[in-house]
Amino acid sequence: MKLDRNALKRLLLLSDTQLKFIIERLAADAGVDISGLDLSPSALGELRRAVDSASDEELEKLAGELLGSIGGTNA
């Protein structure tokens, strides 16, 4: 899976409210329970910093692992 870093950066430029909505919607559409996930402004700030500092390879590996866990397989 090839990630579009520019699209990802545009998502992370959304307000905290918008980003939280997108995360919740994507999780719900994927059938993932994120009720225990911290989506506070400080946590979203940490997410933004982590994504910004991660390499493309690190992001692709993480995406593969997340997609594998959602699909019930090990990526």
C-alpha cells in the first residue's frame, strides 16, 4: 500500500474537531471500536508530530499492520 503523504498532511491540518470526526468515522466504517482511544487535543497534537516525523516506510508499515488487524490477518 502506497500512502499519499500530501493527502495525509492535509488531513492533519484539519481542526481537532474535524480530525476527530474523520478518525471516528473511519473507525466506525471499518468496524473498529475506538471508544478507549484518547482523541483529546493533546493526543491529536502528538499524532500530528508522530506522523510528521515518521518516514514513508514507517507509515506504510504501520498502515499495513493496522489494515491487517482490521481484516483479521497479520500483515
